[in-house]
Amino acid sequence: MKVAIAGAGAVGRSIARELLTNAHEVTLFERKADHIDPDSVPGASWILADACELSRLEEAQLQTFDVMIAATGDDKANLVVSLLAKTEFAVNRVVARVNDPRNEWLFGEDWGVDVAVSTPRLLASLVEEAVSVGDLVRLMTFRQGQASLVELTLPSNTPLAGKPVRRLELPHDVALVTILRGGRVIVPQSDDPIEGDDELIFIAPEEAEGALYEAMKIAR
């Protein structure tokens, strides 16, 4: 993919390195000249520009990019970048960093954001995921809240132990995508049995989370 990243701080550079490792084409936009350091991200292209300026994005032909990542440390800037990328250049996928969780409600379809990543929220979810047994924990939201990645950890004495995946009574549009068991990541097949202490990862629309919780109450 061809990926643009607004903001070449520690976060932006780290994202760029990961994407380059996976053979994607990466361009970093940075408005401060003293932050331009091509040696820090070998293989990336650099543009000295404020990604909030429409004219600079036009010069960079942003419409030719597959993804825009708004990764600055300023939520206002990330919202502007996202809106321009989506509405002016029809970038297919816009990912935005949320610095202040209080602003998370803004990062949605109205501002052109497909996926909002809040580090504080994600860390809190991971803490909950580590300590919660029998409760649904929302790990991440996709497509302006249309679907979420949710986790449920089964107790060791769950009555579901030995039950095959095909017999789980899941709500409509909910899918079990992964079973984490010990140090293993299992892509579930219909005949795979559930075991105690399994961590079950689902994709579920927000409106189905309550029904999923009720359907899995037997696991508590």
C-alpha cells in the first residue's frame, strides 16, 4: 500500500518503520524542519509541509495514496488532516491518533475517520482484558463504531469446556475470530473444542454486544 503519515514524531516514525518492514510505500509529512531526519526511517519519503494545508496535500497528490495516518500530538490537527484526506482526496482508509480520550467522540465519520486509535483507551482495555474473567472487554472499534473487537476470558471451570465451536449460540453478525490458549493463537474451526481459561476474541456490531454477553453467561 501507499501510506501517508502526518507527523514525524516518535509515534509517526515508529509506524513508518513497521510499515516499511512489511514492504509498504511510506511518506512522512512533517511541518518542522528540525524534525526531518531521513536516516531515522530508512526507505521512507519525507515532505516538509503542514499536512493541514490543502495546497501542500495537493502538491503531494494525496489522492494517489491508499491510507492516511494522522499521527501528530495535536488532536485538532489530526481531525483536520483526516477530514481533508477523506473529503478532498477520497483516501480509502483514514486512521487517526487520539491523544486526549475526552476528544474520542469527535473521531468518527463526520471528521472522515475510519479508525480512531486512543493509546490511553487501548492500554486501559488491555489492563481490563488481563484481569477480567467472564466479562466482555472492548479492545478496539472499527468503521466509526459499526463493529468492535471484543474479548471474553472463560473461567477455568467453564461449563463450555469440551463444547465444539459450532455449538456456540452466537448472536447474528457475531463471529469468533481467535482463541488464545496459553501461548497459542488458534484460528477456530467448527470442530475445535472450547477449554477453560480460553480467551475468546469476537468481531461484533455494537448493538449485538449485549446479546453476546447474555449468550456467553453460561461461561461465567
